[in-house]
Amino acid sequence: MRMPDASDDVWEVMATARTIRRFTDEPVDDVTLVRCLQAATWAPSGANAQAWRFIVLRSPQQRSAVATAAARALEVIEPVYGMSRPAPDDDSRRARDNRATYELHDRAGEFTSVLFTQKRFPTASELLLGGSIFPAMQNFLLAARAQGLGACLTSWASYGGEQLLRDAVGVPEDWMMAGHVVVGWPKGRHGPVRRRSLEVVVNLDHWDQSPADLLVDNTSREARRT
């Protein structure tokens, strides 16, 4: 079933794939979820080894473990980011963002989520191995957005919850816990992502070289196309 906020335009999908932290009570159907998982398998991996494993967590027992991991993570991130539950009458952007974060943690045990794992290799660092699993996670996130789903990449498998989730799932020690994604139908709609401009993050040929010429050329080409 095609949802109202679904899109087949890859550019629109990438430009509007916001992190979603507020979800409805409607469960994600198997067909939609499997399409996200299939998209994850289309990602590149080093030497095409595909040494990954995606574990769907949706049983009551696993959701309970996720909820505990979320609570532990919240205890860590609150002082790091200076977060606190906003006052009911605070409608600032920060308050709205924090309110959504707290709602996600409070309701963590209600949603389906996916744990992404990557096989360790003695010759590769975790950073290098990330290049073989993070593209799969991004494919999953984009496939979710394309179908109108919301998704949130969490740190719950890192901030105090790694061993808990590893034990609950039975992840072997020679496998890396790469990431954890909560997925569901969003409250509200997707919207444009807020990112720094190309002038800030791009350089041309040298670390401190302005990309102005590159960006002007690109603007000209886009103008000719239209």
C-alpha cells in the first residue's frame, strides 16, 4: 500500500529524510519492512563480503530489552547535551526537539526496530568496517522514507546498552554492533532537512580553497537544464 507521504523521487527522498522520533501506534507491515531490509542488502560492502546481519526486534521480550537500553542511553545523553524535559508551555525549537527525543525514549518498547551488525576482521579497524555496514543502514533509512515511514538511527546499542542488547539477541563477540534503527509511521509529515551549505563544507583542490568556481559552474548547468 502506497502511503500519502511516499515518494519515488530519489532527490526528494534524500532531501526530506529527516530523523523521525514521534510515531503513531500503527504497526509497520511486513511487506513495507522487508522492502527496507532488501534495500539494505543492495548497499556496497568491502570486497562485496556482505558480512552483515540485520536483526528485526519486535517480540515483547526484545522490545523490553530495547526499552531498557533506551532508558540507559537517556541517562548518558542528558548531561552530555544538557537536556531536560521541557516545560509544557515551552514551544521553542529546542523544546520541540527535546520533547520528541523524550517521547521516543519513553515509548521505545512500543516500536519495531532493527539492529545492524558487522563481522569483525582482525586486519580492519572498526572505522574501516563501518564502510561496509553504514551504507546498508543509509539504504534502509532512505527506503523507509521513500515508503512514507519514519526512522531514527539511535545510539542505544552504544550508550550503556550494548551488552544488554548483545545478550538479548545473542550477538557473538566477533560481531560489531554497528547501529540500531527505530522505524514506524510518523506523526506529522516529512520535511526538508536542515544542513550546512555547500560553501561551508566543500573545498576545491585544497583544504582552504573556496569552491566558488565549482558551485557557479554547477548553477549554470542547472539553469541550462531548466
